[in-house]
Amino acid sequence: MASEKVTFEQTVQKLSEANIS
């Protein structure tokens, strides 16, 4: 469960970074 949350948070961060770029 924790691992899945970490992966989800990482995906959100990558999407946010892509939006900022």
C-alpha cells in the first residue's frame, strides 16, 4: 500500500513537472 502511494505521488510530480516545462 505504501509503495503504491509513493509511486502515485511520483507520477503526480512528473506530471506537474511536465506541465511546468
